[in-house]
Amino acid sequence: MIYDHILVRYGELALKGKNRTAFEKQLQRNIKHALTAHPTSKIKRTFGRMLIEIHDEDPKEMLEKLKHVFGISSFSLAIKTENEEEKIKEGALQAFLNHSPKAATFKVSARRTYKPFPIPSQQLNPVVGAHILRNTEGVTVDVHNPDVEITVEVREQGTYISCGRIEGAGGLPVGTSGKVMLMLSGGIDSPVAGYMALKRGVDLEAVHFHSPPYTNERARKKVEDLTQILTKFGGKIKLHIVPFTDTQKAIHQHIPSSYAMTVMRRMMLRITAHIAENRGAKAIVNGESLGQVASQTLDSMYSINEVTNLPILRPLVTMDKQEVIQIAHHIDTYETSILPYEDCCTIFLPSDSKTKPSREKSNRFENRFDFQPFIEEAVQKVETVELGPASGKKENMIDDLL
Ligand code: ATP
Ligand code: MG
């Protein structure tokens, strides 16, 4: 292994002053957290880059973990050399030879941020390029469409040389946008909604409604597993499990069947809003998509939304199911989501749900019975579990860059 660093690049646009420092510090913490299983790696912040020292660790695993860290635009394995022309030339040659023996064309992109180094960027490109040409056969320079781009960054601490780059997850570092409460069912949509919210940098906690004995332990375990998968992107996540059986029974007894679904959603939202406020979350996230099912028409959303003033974020609102499924595959939640366990929403519910429920009727039916004690008891009996990123678990490996 010729590499001794990983060079991390992140989007710097729109980041100014204090914001920028907070962004970088949070990203640094998140990277450290993602690399918990690699305790000897040191992470330094420098001029719009993060540099991770590799010691005895397996860099393949580290690269896999970095792919999930939001806020990173791209990253590369890098060789560090001293700021000396000969060492830089040799380092670039080694990086090129190591990268891909089959590469026929290359390009050098040098960047000198350390001005005392005597060779300016524009002159360094041909100097390094000529050294590679002299020491290889059948290789040529192609500045427009090279097989390999060799980047050479001359910085005060040393020169970092890398070949190729791995695309990062993009987005903003988790923890830079405030906290949200995700309504997490065991379905396909809500884990994807959670992933997309995390991508915009929120801290996330999740709420799950279950109705034992109508929903079983395996259904609960499934939601814990989905939360566990999301921790790859969001670090530790608290999952609040709400006992919902008594409220559902009360709805079944006291609400006309055509409004049972709407009222059930309103109850879920009231309880979620309570928990969100207790936990300092500023918004609720769910997996609704416009027009997908009866409860997701605009009329339904309008009636259900009435019970809280918290913003409800719906990252999937304009997506087709196929687009959502594609992301579910990408983030690895799909196989877990399709396990066939009962969700609390599906029990007790009739098939004659209104697609255009009104606020006025929802309120009228709810006022015939005192649901408040049920809401309070559900909030009070919430059980919270904290899930964290599994350390040391092997995932798809990156081979082509080593
Ligand atoms: P999903 O695939 O996320 O289950 P869905 O397409 O099945 O969504 P609904 O059943 O109408 O749609 O649920 C809409 C949203 O309500 C879900 O995306 C989720 O955010 C929330 N929700 C549904 N059931 C539960 C539950 N048991 N606990 C927490 N939130 C839930
Ligand atoms: Mg569902």
C-alpha cells in the first residue's frame, strides 16, 4: 500500500464565516464517528480539505464508510511527500503505476496553495508529466479525456498526490440543520424519507407506532433494523416506540369507519408532535407521496395537518414509487422493508376510507369522545432505544482504487 492519507473534498459553496467553521467541525466529528472502528486514523482540517492519516488500518473499509458521510463531495487515496520537486515527481509516478497498469493516457492537475514552493501550478504539470512519460512505455498525455487524472496539491505541510476520485454522498453534514422527528413505519417509503432528510444535514430521531399483540415483535425488530441501517448515514439515532393499541381500539369504537383512517393519522400526528416538542425537534418528517394512497391526497393531508403547527417535511412528496424503490435499494433498506409484517395502520382499518375527508367532520367525530387521555398515555409510555453504526461490519468493498 503506497497511500498514507485519504483526502476529503467538500462543497464550499454558500459557506461563509462562522457557518463554514461550524460546517467543517461537524463534518470532522461525523467522519471521526464513521471511522470509530479505525481509532488510529487522525483527521485534520486544512484549507477546504479534510486529511485523514492512514496507519495500520484497512483503507478499503475506511473508504466504504466515507461513502455514507453527508457533506463530502468526493475523496481520494493520497500519497504525502515533502515539498521537493524530485519527491513529487517520484510520488506521482508511483501513484500512476499503482493506480491502473492498463491506463494509456493521463493528465496532471497541479495546484500550489503553498506559495513559497518555487514551481507554480502551470509549470508543475509538464514537469511531473514529463517524468511519468520518461518512466513508462506506450503512455501519452490527454488533457481532455484522460484515463487517469493525477492531482498534485502542494500545501504548507506537504504535497498530496492522488489518482482518481470516489464520489461522496453530497448534501450537508448531519448535525448542521437542527433536529427533526421521522415517522418511521416498516414500509419502503419512510426510511427513504429519513435518508433524504439526513442528507440535508438534520439530526434525526424516529417515532414508530406499534399495536401489540396485533403487531408482533418481529415487526418491531424490523423497524429497529431499518433505523440501524439509517445510522450508517446519521450516526446514533434514537427510536421512540409508541404503544398505540388502546388509541386504535378507541378509534374503532367511536369513529365512523369512513373517518377512522383520517382520525388515526391525526392521533399519530398529535402524539408525534408531543414527542417532537419534548425532544426539541423543529419539524416532523414522513414518507408521504402525493396521491399514492387514500390517506395521501391533498384533501387528506389538509385535514390531517390541522392538528399540529410543526412543519411537516415530506421529502418524497413528488416522487413516483419506482423512484423511491430505487433509492431504497441504493441505501439498502429495501430488502428489510418488504418483509411481510403487519403495520399498525393496517389493523382495524376499514376499506371505505374517505379520500376527501373534511376538517370539520374530523373535529366533529373526535369531539364525541375524549381521546386526550389516550394521547397522554401513549406519550408517557413511549419506549426509547438508541441504535448506532455497527462497527467492523464488512460492506461492498472498493477495489478499483487500490
Ligand atoms: P411507508 O412505506 O413509509 O410505510 P406508505 O406508503 O405505506 O409509507 P402510509 O401507510 O400511508 O404510506 O404511511 C404514510 C406515512 O405515515 C409513512 O411514510 C410514515 O411516515 C407514517 N407512518 C405510517 N405508519 C407508521 C407507523 N406505524 N409508525 C410511524 N409512522 C408511520
Ligand atoms: Mg406503510
